[in-house]
Amino acid sequence: MANPKRGSHLFGEENLSHYRDRGEKHCRACESFQTWRNFREKGKPGEDKNKEQNSPTSSDECPLDREELGRNSWSFLHTMAAYYPKKPTDEQKKSMTQFMDIFAQFYPCKDCAKDLRKSLKNSRPAVQDRYTFSNWMCQIHNEVNKKLGKSEFDCSLVLERWRTGWKDGSCD
């Protein structure tokens, strides 16, 4: 079972140098904090490298990088699924399915969004009830974990992890 407190990227870990190769602005949401820092430390032609010394030493006050965005996105998605209604109306089911499609359309990391859209084509959101939706979300997340070479999460524990807290009382 994956360490439930360990985050993962939202979707994929592809090399994203193609953004720079096409002359596009560097994509912070598409790369790791370290990759971003390496890019910044190299600097742009004519840039004052002393300016970097005044910037934060951690990413706490900076835009989210790929790992932070993924970790926070998964936290949000799993929590949303854990609080999804036990008996959703047809309208709620439709809205959640639309939300997932829209989320995949506008997710800031382009490659991650592309992978999510592909996953949604292969496996439409299972929005019948809270447990089914939470389990579906866990399965989608485990696909990403597998792709990244990370351990998978035991999906039977999704509600304990994201709604009720661990049975050992560690969340109380």
C-alpha cells in the first residue's frame, strides 16, 4: 500500500522541454520545483543573477510546481469524492461528470491534462454514489502511481483516508 501521506503527480512525468523548444513561456505547473529553480538559476540573457538571492528559499510563497499542484489536486479530488452524496440525484451525477471533464480540460499542466482526458475516455467517472466515486478516483490515481513507478493505494481505505480518518485515531 502506498504511503497515504506521500503525494504524487497528477498525471504523467514526461519530459517537458518541448515548451521551451517551441518558444513557449516556461511552464511552472508542468515541471518540478527543482527543474524550475535550475531554469531560473541559469537566467535569461542580460538578467541580473543577484536578483535570485532576494527570492524565497522554499516554494512556500511561489506558484505551485508540478509536484505541489499534483499533490494538492489529488487531495482536493479525493476529498471531493469522499464528500460526494451517498445517494446523488441525477443532476448531481451529471454535474460531477461534467466537472471532471472540465477539470481535465483546464488543468494547468498540459501533459497531465492530456493524460486525464485519455483516462476519462477509457473510464468515465463512476458517480452512482460516494463509495463508487471514491473508488473510481482511487483507481484513476493508482493508474498514475503505476505509470510513475510508485506504489498503489489500497482503494478499500479511501473513505477512511479522505473522510473519517484513520481507525488508529491518529487524525483525531
